[in-house]
Amino acid sequence: MYKLTTEQKTMLSMCYNAMVDRKAEEVMVLDLRGISSIADFFVICHGSSARQVVAISDNVETALRKSGRKRYHVEGRSRGNWVLMDYHDMVLHIFDRPTRAFYSLEKLWSDAKKMDEIEILAWGN
């Protein structure tokens, strides 16, 4: 497939680590390059409660803002069952467990490449 730039690796690693830092479950990065014009990457995870979903989204936004990256759009924080954060080339979907199971984005985008967790973690070092 396509090689990732250093900036892409850094941003994906920051998102991943910020999610894991707030105990996000089943964090997954889908590479949509070449199959969608929506975004280059989806980063998907879930939390066990609405409060945790919001905390994960807050932590991601803080981490990315510290690096100078600003979000384009966010929605869903008031309900806490699905927070969508749009960073143009990267769209984050932070769900509660039932909502993630219902929408099943992983199945909807099954032709996207799932990026390796160990590789993503290595980018942060």
C-alpha cells in the first residue's frame, strides 16, 4: 500500500496513545487511503460509559492540540455514545460499546487495511 509520512505516524501514534491512556478498548486504526475520499484514516475505539467516551475524546483533543493540530469538527460529546472528531485526513470515532456494536464500522469498512498495534506504538518512540 502507501507509505506513511512522519507526520501521519506521529498523529496516529498520539491518538492511539491518548485513547489508551484513558483506558479505551479495542483501539483500531483503519487505513482508508485509496478506497475513500472521506479521510485517510479512521481511528476507532470504545469506552465503557458515556463519561469515559467524553474523557477519551478530551484527552485526544488535548494531545493533538499540544502538537499544534486543530480539529475541524467534533460532534456527539453532549450524548457521549458516539463522539466523532474530524481532523481532515484523520477521523476519530469514539463509541460506547453498544453503539460501536450497532454501527460496526469495522465491518462497513472491511476492505480497509487494519494497521498493526505494535507498529503504531513503535512510532511513538
